[in-house]
Amino acid sequence: MGKVPVSAPAEEPVTLAEVKAFMRVDTGEEDAKITSLIVSARRAFEHHTNRALVAQGWRLDLDSFPCGEPICIPHGPVSEVTEITYYDSANDLQTLEAADYQVEGLPLDAPRITPSVMAWSWPPVQPQLGCVKVAYTAGYGAAADVPDDVKFAIMAMVAHWFSQAEGASASQTFAVPLHLEMLLNAHRIPLLA
């Protein structure tokens, strides 16, 4: 089982101008470096929290449908499940009709997908790695929809890494202070066993 990014966000959760104002940087000499750190901070935040910030496409690959259990997407916030495909017992690719499943509580962190009352159970599949694929959209929407404390965490990570970049080892550079670690953990979606 694994999450696979399908499409990148159209924008970052914070702009270069917002980060420069936060860091009190007035010149454009470091713009490329700061822009790169914004992307790195967003990716680190998303990885640590299992959360997408700005809307982006994802796919969950499963080796089968869960026996008598819902499909749990260990990611959030999920705004839409766009498609569920699978290889049937004849090894033909099939698309599960939207009427054959229901998604509980969108938008939601770590939503659950269950067979609809009409379907009662998941269809049989060809036993193989990644035979079930769930396509979905995750993220708060646009950058303007990202919570302010998340934006603060991204800007603070950029500022910390920017200030540590000269003369620090890689482990020192990419470590984050305790207050940022606490912010990250407050937004973390636990991985399901």
C-alpha cells in the first residue's frame, strides 16, 4: 500500500513576498534560495503530517480490497475521491461505479470508503501488487484556504533553514526547533496500521 502523488499543487501555501516580509528580507538577491526553501518546507510539512496543503492529485495503491473493512486513506484533508480502479479476477482493468461505494464525511482527514448498500462488499480482484487504485484530491483548496498556523509553520521553517544554511551540517540545517515540531505534530494525521 502506498500514496503516490499524481499532480503537484498549482501554488505554494505562502508566497515569496510573504516569506520575505516575515524574514525582513528587503533585497532580491536571495529570492531563488528562499523560493526553493518554501517548496522544501511545504514538502517537509506534508510528509511529516500526512497532510496536503494546497489541492493536489494523489493515488492510493492497494494490493487488494480490504476484506470486510473500509478503505482508509491515510492522508488529508481529502476533498474528493475521483476514481477507484481495480484488476478483476480475469485480470481486466475495471472502474468501480461511484454508486457502488460511499465516502464518509468529505472533506475529512483520513476518510473511509465503504461499499454501498447496493454492492454489500468489494468485488473480487486479481491477486497482484497494486491491483486496486484509489484516485483522490487532497488539500485545503487554494493557498488562501490553508490555516494561518500552518502558513506560520512554513514561514518559520524557511526562516530557520535560511539562517542555518551557512556553516551548519545537513542534520543541523534541516532540524526544526521544538516549537515548530509541536506545530507539525498538532497537524499530524496518524498512519493506520
